[in-house]
Amino acid sequence: MPFRRPLLMLLLCLGLRTARAGDWDLLLHDGRDYVTIDSLARFYDFPQPVPPASQLIPANPAAPLTKTLLLDNGKHQILFTLDSRLAVIDGVNQWLGFPVTADSDHLIISRLDLSKIIEPSLRPELIPGLNPVNTVVLDPGHGGYDKGAVCIFGSEKDFALDVCFRARDLLLAKGLKVIMTRADDTFIPLEQRPTVANATPDSIFVAMHFNDAGNPDASGFEIYSITPRGEPSTSDNTFALHDLEPEPGNVTDLQSLALSESIYHSLLGNIPQVDRGVKHARFAVIRLAQVPAVLIEGGFVSSPSEARQIATPAYRQALADAIVTGIESFKTLAEHKIPPKLLAAYRHETTPALQTAPVVFTNAPPTLPTLPDPSAPERQAPTATQ
């Protein structure tokens, strides 16, 4: 049975300046604080009442056990699935730390997920500690002896470096400073990469990677920010004691989530691709970054069809364009408190980049284009450039 609890701790957790006593119905479930979806809907002005769990109707008759709840207030949409960690927020898959579940027929969500995912997603302009963005640290994954994922068209380390060069040119043209953790085929230890951003005032950190899987049918985009303290990472099925350990990156976990969503909405809004979701992890480069930090997976090198795309300049340019657009959106949020553009707005206003300039393949596989020469003066990456 839900009960009303003094709201001070929740206010501190959420940073909600406008909440009133009695806004939230809290309960203890499996030893963890939860909030009813009824009170979530009430606070964020979603239509009420929320039906009890027993009255949820399967969204897909072919999957009668998969029961969903859609909240829509005309400004935001959230699709919850009972007993699932996957939510769809404003058209984009978002992975929660804990499943939405039911208690005494009340739909409930973890209080941590409310404070660390739902609130910053719906009201990013209220995220505290958003600093101006003057420098972007681009981190091309792998390098040197570490090729990353490999396919017949090339290796992840080269694809990632090329996307970062392209993004660098765009960012410099917009007046931003850019630092690249590597500008040639050199391996940089993981723990050294975020230190560049940590030492740079008003910076953000963006790591560029491509995915690999044993299943050649695996495809799509995904993006990672630091896992909130007290939650399991997306790839972990259960909570463990080490999830309670604070990480350096947790000081900016809300800001990092906002950066990941800003970039991810732009990626999906500009490039037609499978949505694998906004995810959370404790990868070294985002775990150790004390500035807003994300890791982008720009497609699967292990997928024959996606590998062909990744090997083309048009696709890598589209990636760079979308990433920079997302960075600009985050910069506007940080400096002017204007919420980032959402997926629906991108799709309404623009034609996806790869539809306006389709990539046509012949029977012969495309060869990897010549990548930028890191020794050329215009491509060198000093400590910082303007």
C-alpha cells in the first residue's frame, strides 16, 4: 500500500523546486524506494487516473504477457512496459536501472529511475550544474595495435578516427575549441583519455565507437552515459554491491544523460537506423570523466549491411553532422536553458540525411576511402585549437 512520506529527501534527490508535500506516493518494495506511476502522472500533468496493473491490456496480441502503459500529455510521451527496464521516452528507447513493476496493483517505478532518468529527460532545463560548453574533447576509440571491431572493409579504429576528424571540422567552423585524444594511429590508454577533458574548463567528452556482435543481424545505434550510483548498468541483469560505489563520473551523471539524449535524438532524427537505446555503463572513459561524457556506438561493423554503410564517406559524414547537431543542442540547453530538440521535431523538420543522399552499392563491396592524413598540417590536433 503506498504511503505519503516527508518529501525533503525526495526533493533533494530530484532537485524539484516546485514540488509540494503530498505530490509523491512512495513505498518500499524489495528493500528499495519506489514511486507510484499515479503520482508521476499527477506531478508531470499526464492524464489520470492511471489504470491498475491488473487492467493493463497487452499492446501486442501476439505477446499477451507484455503489458504496457502509455502516458501522453501532449508535450511528452512515456511508454512503460510492466516488469521491464525498457521505457520509451519521447519516441526514444531509454533503459532504466530497475523494472517498472506492480505492488498491490499499483504500478511503481524506482525512485532512483525517477530522479536520474525520468526527471532530467522531461525537464532538462532544471538540471543543476550545467556549465557553458567551450571545448569538445573527441575520443576516437581504439588505435594502434588495438583495431577494435574489424570487417572486410576496414577497422573500427579508422572509422572512428575519420568520424571524429569530420566532427572536428564542423565544430571548429562553429567557433568551438576541439581537442582530440588521438589524431593518428596511436593507442592511448583508456584511463588517460578522460583526463584531457577533466583538465579542460567548460568541456564535454564524446567517445566515438562502432559496435561488434556475434550475431550478424545485430544492428543500430546506441549511446552510453555513466550509470547512476546505486543502479546496475544496462548490461547487468541484477543489482550488485559494487553498484553502490561512487565513481568520478557520477558527479555529472545528470548532465551526461542530457548530453547523451541530445546527441541520440539527433542521430535517430537525421539517420534512419535501429534504436537500441540510451544506455548506462561504467566504461573507463565515461566512468573517469568528471565532465558531461558519452560513448556513441555508430552502428555494427559485424553487420554486413551496416559495415558497407560505415565504410562510405557519406555515412560517416552523416554521423558527424548528427553528432555535432546534438552537441549544439546540448550547448543551447547548458547556456540558455532551452530543452534539446526531440526526435519527432527532427523528423518533422528535416529529411534524414542518408535519404537525401542515398548510398548506392554495386555487387562489388566498397573499398575503405583514404582516411585523413594525420601528418597533414590542417589535420594535426594540438592540445586545443580554436
